Amino acid sequence: MKKGIQFIVLTCLVSWTIAGVAIGLGLHEAKGLSYTVFAATYMLLPAICVIILQKLHKEKLFSNLNISFRFNRWFLVAGVIPILYAFITLGINLFFPNVSFSVNYEGLLSSLPAEQATLVAERLSKFPPVVFLLINLVQVIIAGCTINAFFAFGEELGWRGYLLKALKGKKFLSVSLITGFIWGLWHFPLILIGHNYPQHPITGVGMMTIWCILLSPVITYIVIKSKSVITAAIYHGTLNAIAGIGVLYLVGGNDLTNGVTGIAGFITLLLINIAFFFYDRYITKENIFTKEIGEF
């Protein structure tokens, strides 16, 4: 647990300090190239903190972190579940008041400046909706397993690698709660400048924390079953790639209700967690959900 506390303190201190400097230098909104570069760098900070701590403890770098590329079916699960998550969320969103489905991408276009919206609309009109969706899915799969997974690995080496090992001996749900809470809170500087919840940045800090808590059991379970933190990077990377689908076809609602990080996404995550629990309890009968986390 001592190493876990060290990781949490160091990661938050380093990350929030760098975020504070960036905001102080003029990064005031989650838009544009400068923010993209900053956010990508921010995602790598937990991994950098892992390296620092392993150096301080005179451990072999990247040892005992379950970095394994040995393929098993849970690698596929890690890539498929985020896609299902996004589409189920889209369906649930349609039951919300004043929210409707549109293949005219009104939700996307309304969020863009007028000139950019016109240009994007012209480009989108060249593709039938089904073709555009298929192109997007191919891009999601490729990005989720490559560039997105690389940057997601920067986070996951910390949360589901080092911290998960440091919390060994604690109950699965306790570990998921601790990890999810810290992971969500770690995002707060990004949320305050408009990441994920540009319409509600203050409320968004709490929303992001709840979302990470709900997401944590699923990713942690996949890592334990796959015996590899790489699956967490694939899941995280694919989710980042597919997240936009959840709002691309919607009209109405807002950032607190729509998409994978909105209330609709929360409902979907609850359903996914329940499905994983029943799978664990009645199909595999391993009962990971109710056990302490050991070596894996």
C-alpha cells in the first residue's frame, strides 16, 4: 500500500503542477493543436511516475507490471466492449427527453464554428451514412490498437499496472473504487478547461470521477483475466476512438446526459458491470468480484 500512496501522490503532484503551468501560460480551453499535444503528454505522466518510483526503489524498469503481448481472447474483449458500449449508449440516449437520432450529424456540426461546420458538412455529404459509419469503425479499430493504445498505455501502466500491483491483497471492488476515484480526480485540470464537459466544467469534475469509478471494474477485470496491462491500453485507446459515435448521431441533450461520459453512458456502464459480475459468478465461477486481488 505504501508504494500505492507514493504513486498517487507523485502522479497527482507532477500532473497537476504541469497542468497548472500550462493553464498559466494560456491554455484555457480543451480545443486546438496545443491542447491535443498537452492532453497526449498528460496521458504519459503516470507511466513516467512509475519509472521514477521504480528507479527510487532500485527495481528493474517495467518489471512486475504485467506487460505482456501474449495474445488471448481477452485482448479481443478489450477491443470489442468499448464499441458495444458506445452503441448501447447511443440507443439509451434516445430514450431521454428532447433527444433524437439524426444521420445529418447535426450534433457535431452545431458544435463547430460556422465556416468549419459548412466545410465539414460538404465533406460528410460525399459519403452515404452507412459508408461513413463503416469507415469510422475501421479507423476506430486501427487507432484503438495503435496510436491511441500507445498514449493510453501511459495512463494504464500507472493505474492498472503499478497501482493495481501496489493494492494487491485488497478486495477487487475496493481496488476498483480506489483506482477509479483517483483516476477520475486526476483528470480535474482537463475537465475545468472543457474536456468532455465543456458546457458544465465544474459539475464535470464530479461526473468524470463517477464515470471513472464505474469504468474501473470492467478494465481491471479484463487486465486480471488477460494477465496483461496491454488489454487496458487497448480498451482505453478504443474507447477514446469510439467515444464520438455516442454523440455524432444525436440532436438535443447536453454533455451531462449524452455520450459515453454522460448519464446515458453511466447507465450502460452499470449494465456492463452487472453482465461482468454474472459472467464471473455463474459462468467462470472464479468470483473475482468478491475476492482479494492476488498474483495474476
